[in-house]
Amino acid sequence: MPQLIWFRTDLRTRDNTALAAAMAAGPTIALFLLSPGQWRLHDDADCKVDFWLRNLSELSRSLARLNVPLLVREIDRWDEAPQMLERLCLEQGIECVRVNEEYGVNEQRRDEAVAATLQARGIAFRSHLDQLLFAPGSVLTQAGRYFQVFGQFRKVCHARLRLSLPDRVPLPPAQAPLPLTSDAIPTQVAGFAQPSAGLRDLWPAGEDVAQERLRRFVDESIIDYHDTRDLPAIPGTSRLSPYLAAGVLSPRQCLHAALSANRGEFDGGNPGVVSWINELLWREFYTHILVGFPRVSMHRAFRPVTELLQWRRDDPDLEAWQQGQTGFPIVDAAMRQLLATGWMHNRLRMISAMFLTKNLLIDWREGERWFMRYLIDGDLAANNGGWQWSASTGTDAVPYFRLFNPINQSRNFDPEGRFLRHWLPELAGLGNRDIHDPTAHGGLFPLADYPRPIVDLAHSRERALATFKALEGLHAG
């Protein structure tokens, strides 16, 4: 029974549910669809598309060892996918198309349309759980609803994991060679620029690289993760998010690696391991929210009442934030890290997001879009969840009256200014006290090449509180 595996964000051969199922069912060929128009609609970053292509080249080599040819086809947008899949299946005599499930309204509509078209031709369409530990809709409240509070969701996940851990899928044995040649993998897609060599060097491609990074993190750093995860000047996080977002690494592989370092415990034992597993479950939680509350993948707030918030439209302030020119060193260093590396430390994502949405009172959707356009690990569920958390518009969000003070955050998490000096060389000559707030002492601003603060923190805090309080009063009325 000839099979087609359609790769999307699951660019690996090991622990790949759909690939294993396809190869167990019959002779298998693989497909990847380039869809640049859709990627632009989704604000996918240049560096992320480049990362996909580089990993696709590695995947093609891995598939060749299994005698699975990889075909590459191009469409502009996903509404062309049903006809493209139909033609290819008829050409190759395919009887079943297998995919790993993707989430989000556009992804689900695409797969439903493809399934309907193929089934009309008598071609089966099978989807498999792969990106997540638990299928959306399988972790619910006693009332049968999706959880809206992470702590409650995590508690149920822990109970499920105690009963049964999701197994990793073995690498399939090689199949007999097929009379079909793999397509060449393009090095660039029209409309997407190639990132710098420096950025590429930060994020090498391939399953072997991802597995080695996971191994090193677990062997060397995970036990201190709870202490180091908030310190941007040191490599205290795993930096595995690009590999998870592209599916070069699976959450099952991550979970089992973490458990191996903690004698099989996920909610006890080493606090670093427990903290990191909780981050895997946050990723899980936000994806379940994406499915349970589809409006969040359609540029809508999770809390509908917050659609009435009176956001400011201020293009100069927005551009200053985007380019790392706000006059607040920790925010500017974070934004410059994003532009240069395609990645931002998680603590800094929260600081910069809260600065935009609270201190500048600019719509969270502007920040969500900007992050997606530059993040190599851009993931709709995690990015949306994080932005709405910071903006107090989302599920389990930070209360609106809790505003991060960026200067205090900087002093707490980069006390010696090491991260600031790396990304803001114009401030390198300042002492450890002054570098976090160059204007604080004496009221003079001695640096001609660094901007003055674009907002007064105390005034902006009061403005944000008043805006949210007005919404609260409107809602109560």
C-alpha cells in the first residue's frame, strides 16, 4: 500500500510518528511543500524559513539512508494544497497520505480540505499526534472544558504522566529502494532574505546537532536551570526552541532526556529538571489553548473584554522599541539581540513585551507580529500566549497592576551589566550602577550616541493602570 508522508514542522526521522506509521504500512515517499505566500501571511521570519531549508537538506540525507525519496513542490498558499496533493498522489499511485498534526485555524482548515479532496478520490488521509505529549481535547476540566489556568493544567498532566509516559517512536528500518530520485533542496525561497553567516552559525541544522545540544544541556546545565534561567548574560537555558519549533526535536525526546537526569521524576527531585519540564508543559498548554479557543490564532484577545482597551497609536515609539532605541538599556539590548540572532532570552521577552504593552500602551498584536518576523523559533501558540500573558489580555495572564520595572529587572537579572555591555557597546564605559539607568544620576545625559528614555516610567505606569481600570469599570457596568 504506497504511502506518502507530508513533512511540515516535523523535520526529523527519529521519533517521528507519521514517518514510522507510513513505513510500517508500505513503500513510502516523502513530500515537503514550499508555500511562500502563506509564510508571508503568517509573518514567518527570514531566518526561520532559512532554518527550515537547512534542516530540510539534513532531513533529505537522513531519509536517503532509509531509501525514502523526498520530493519538494511549491505552491503559493495553502488553498492550493488539496489539488497539489491530489495530483501527486495520482501520479505516484499513493493510497494513503500521513501527516503529523499541526494546530491553528489555518493549519486545521488546510488539512480538512486536503483530507476531503483525497478521500473523494479514494485516498486515505491519516494524521498522528507528534508535536505534543497530549492531544488537544484529552486534558480537560471535570466539566469537560479546556483548562484556562496553567497550574491546574499542569496538575492533570502530571497525573497522566504518572500513569503512562508517552513512548518515543523507534527509527524505522530502511525500506527497499524505490525507482524515484529525491529533489534538490533549494537554498532560498523568493521573498525571504538569507540571514547572515553569523546567525546561521548560531543555529546549525540537523537532528544530530539538536540531539547533541539536548545531551549537553541535560549533562551540564539542567540541574542549575531554576537558578540560571533568568540570567541573560550566561548560557543558562537550553536554546532548543528553534529545534522544537521546526520539529527537528520532539517533546518526547526532551521529556525522556530530562527524566533520565532526575531518576525518572518530573515533579520532584532536582528543581532544575522540574522547572524545565514545566517549560515543556507551558508549550503544551498554549497549544491546547490555541485549539480550544481558536480566536487567539485569529488576532483576537483571549479575554474578549480586552478588545475594548484604548491602545495608543504611536509609530515613533513603536519604531524605537523595534530597533532597540528606547533609552532603557535592558529593553534595547533585548531587541538588538533579537535582530542579530533571531532569538531572545525568555526573561527578556517578558520585559520587552510588558514595556511595549504597558509602558508604551501599544497593542500587543504589534509586538506579536514583530517577534514572529524575526524569531527563528517563532511559534504561533507560544508567541501569542506569551504576548497575551504580558499584555494581561490572555489566559492565566499577569494581573494588569503588575508591571515590570525594566530598570529593576535589569539590576536583578544582569547586575554586572554583562549582557548590556555586549549588546550596547556605547554604554560599555559606564559603571555597574549607572549602566542600567544612564540618566538617573545628576540628571545629566553624557552619551551622545545613546537615546534618552522615550517615556517616563512613573507616568507610563499610571497611564497603564488608569487605562486598565477604565476597562474594568466598563466591564463591571
